[in-house]
Amino acid sequence: MKVIVDINPKLSEAEVHLYVPKENQSTKEIIRQLHSLFDTWQLAAFKKDELVYLALDEILFFETEGRNVLVHTRNETLLVKHKLYELEKLNSNFMRISKASVLNISQVEGLKRSFSGCMASFFESYKSVYVSRKYYPNLRDKLEEMRLK
């Protein structure tokens, strides 16, 4: 792989061009990492009839309720028009933690184990979310890896 950096003071923001012969898992991971570096991405959500844009670092978790997908922030819950599988691909900080939930691991303060699974708690929030036994080992490993950096 070749990396070429061209410093251009005329640009107002960074641009990344990725030239590959074909898309594979490595290129997808590079794209996800770039997205997580430039965390200014926003997600459209609905508060009643009002359209609101949320920065990705404001989001605690997503969960399904019936046919709706809800986004939870520290203080409110809003509706989003995306499928859960799309939301877990936003950037490398989002991961599936149950059949009905996707978690922003950068917002997790701690995990509390129980017989039926685990609950994830968040910094400066009263909210918590269920983590199923199936997804717990991956979450634990990813949190340990993140904390060691």
C-alpha cells in the first residue's frame, strides 16, 4: 500500500481519496477508521415533528421499539429513520449489543453483570441498556482495548 500526503493550504478541510483495485474488508476498515477520526458526522433524528441533527459523540445507544428505531442521548430519546444494521456501521465506536440495540462504546462508563446478561451504564446519565450474553464478550474485549489506548 502506498500513502501519499499532499499538504495544500488552500483547502478549507481535509480530503481523503482512496484508490483501490477492489473493495475488501481492509478497505472497509480503513473507511470506518477515517470516519471515526473525523467525528463531525451528524445524524438526523426527529423530536415530535421537528428535525434535529445529533453529533455522533452525543449518542449513547440505539434501540428498537416495535418498528421504530430510537436514539438515546443523555437527556432525551428521539426517533431515527434508519435500520439498526445501518447504524452499527456509522463508525468503529458503534457495536451491536443485543438483537434490538446498538451501543456507542465511547460513552460507556461501566458494565454490571447479572444472570440474564449485563447492563451498560453511561457517563453523566441515568440511562442504562441491556447487553445480551451473546454480545458481552466482544463488548468487554473492545472496551478493554479502548481503555488501554
